[in-house]
Amino acid sequence: MNRTITKANPQQVDDIMNVIAAAKQIMRQSGNMHQWADSYPSTDVILHDIEVGGGHVVEDDGTIVAYFAFLPSPEPTYAKIYEGNWIEDTLPYHVVHRIASYPDAHGIFKSIMDFCFAHDNNIRIDTHRDNKIMQHVILKQGFTYCGIIYLLSGDERLAYQKTK
């Protein structure tokens, strides 16, 4: 298998939205009923990721199997953390958002993290309290749980950071 990660382009949005729909189904089947409810992330959110240069696709043998956003700091919702502290809070960082993959694509999170750490040594990520799968892979990749952040909507997220 030949796995590549490249910047997404607007022509890939339909394929990306199919990946996101599959990821939502995985979430629901694993008991995560509230994350990515309704139409989030929308086509507009994905197009914005792409427009700012942060949308990326993971391809296996030329077929899109995953999507994620890799965005530079600052992340406004990370300005205040509750019930904890960031490991390192003075240097710039990148944040990873909107990871989605097909259920039969394995090793996606590790591939994404290898890509991200090749571009920055300070990465932050968050996830929904009900997303046990994501919590597991985040910790497995050596991230440290740092505390709770709140999205602009007021929704709580568990926040993690890893520095190299």
C-alpha cells in the first residue's frame, strides 16, 4: 500500500464529505452520539480549511481514505484551559482538527501524527468526552491530557498536547 498525505483541494470536497459521513457512523456505533451532530463539519468548514492551507487528505494508493485539518496557532478556544495546564504555553504550536477516516483504513492517526510532527514539534488536539476511540489513539501516540477547553459554542472538549 502506498500512503500519501497532501493538501486537499476544492475538487476533493465530495470525497472528503463521504469520509466524514463514514466517520460519523463510526462515532454513533461506538456510543458517541453528540460529537459532530447535525451538519458539522459542513462543506463550508472543509472549504475554509482548504482555503487557509490547512485541509489535508490521506490517500491509500490514490484513493482518499481520511481527512484532517492541520492549522497553525493561535487556536482561540485554546487560550483558556480549565482543570489543568498546557505542557508548554509560550511557543507557537499547530492544532489538529476534524480527523475523519473510513473504518477499514488502519493506522490513520499514526500517519497523520508522523506528518504533523515532521512539520512542528508542538502539537495540540482535542476531542469530545464520548469519543473513546480518539482518546485512546491520542494517548497511544504519546500525548498528555492537559485539561478542558470550551468551543465557541460552549461545548466541552478534552485537550491534549505533545511536544518533541
